[in-house]
Amino acid sequence: MGAVVGIVAALIALVGLLVALGNAGYLAMLNSAARKRGLAGEGTALYVKERRAVAAGTTAVAALGLLLTMGGSVPVDVLGAALAAGGGLAAKKALDGTRERFRSGG
């Protein structure tokens, strides 16, 4: 039973980490595009700079959750899954906010 909980917790944690990394990657791509535009992209570059801390924090929390799921006990696996899922959900919300802000009408 403990092995099943460990596998499920690890999968949850992995998905949370991937979402958090996706948010960080999106911000990195947005920053790269803003830098190429020079002064015209200055507002976007400032926005990305402000959001970078949130992306780093959610990624760190999700990575910690994934590391906790590598343990052997069920309570630690559940705690790790909860941490990673929380980090992933926060990253998803931040990603949605960023995408909504820069979504072009069309």
C-alpha cells in the first residue's frame, strides 16, 4: 500500500514541478522577446523582473515536494505531494495571469 501511495505522490509532485518550470520558462521566453525589442519591450521586461521571484518560489516549493516524495514513509510522501501540488497550483495561477495580461486580441 505504501508503494502505491509513493508512486501516486511522486507523479503528483512531478506534475506540480513541471507546471512550475513551465511558468518560469514562459517568463524567460517573454523576457527574451522583450529584450530584443529594446525600449519598446521595457514594460514587459519590468513585469517579468517582478514576477521572477514568484516563479522561483513556486519552483523551489515544487522541487522540495518532489524530493520529499523520494522518502519511504507515507506521511512524508503525502506532505511532499501536497507541497508540490500547492506550488504547481500557484504557478498555474501566475502563468494564467501573465498570459491574460499579454494575450493579443484576435
